[in-house]
Amino acid sequence: MYVVTGEKSYLWTDYCLTRKYFFVKFTDGNGEEWWKIAYRWGWWTYYLQRLREYDSGAVHGSPITFDSLDAAKRHLEKERAWLERETRSKQVSVEIVGDA
């Protein structure tokens, strides 16, 4: 289930003031989490970037481009299903915690 809770356009404002973002959180049955960030460019292209925070606090990742938010959600659902199989858990969840 996807839960959209609000706009996160203030994120990365030093990078681009006009982009809008949403956070995506994966959680498995063991309490481990994976974070991703997606941001909108223009009206139709969405980029999805995996978040990895290191000790320095820096975030690294490679963007994936989608033609629509629905396409991004389908990708996230496939990844959720893959994580569920890999962890042998039926408790993997995907939550969009900010609206792009």
C-alpha cells in the first residue's frame, strides 16, 4: 500500500529549488529499512534515487527515470516483491511518505 502524506519540496533546496520530492521507505519483517528518494523534473519525468547515508551523512545513488508516477510505483512494487522473496518475509512494506 502506498501512503502519500505531503510535499517535500524543501529537500535538497541547495541543489534545485523547483524540484519536488517524495521519500520511499522499504521495511522488512526484521525491522531493516531501505530508503529511496524520488524527485520530479518538469511535468512528466520522475527520477528515483536510492538513498544511502554514510557516516559522513552524504547521500549517494544513481537515478532511474520513469515517464509517470504510476510507472515509478509499479517499479517500487516489483522491488518490494523482490525484497519479500529475498528476505522470505511476507512483511515487506513500501511506503511513500512524501508526495512529489
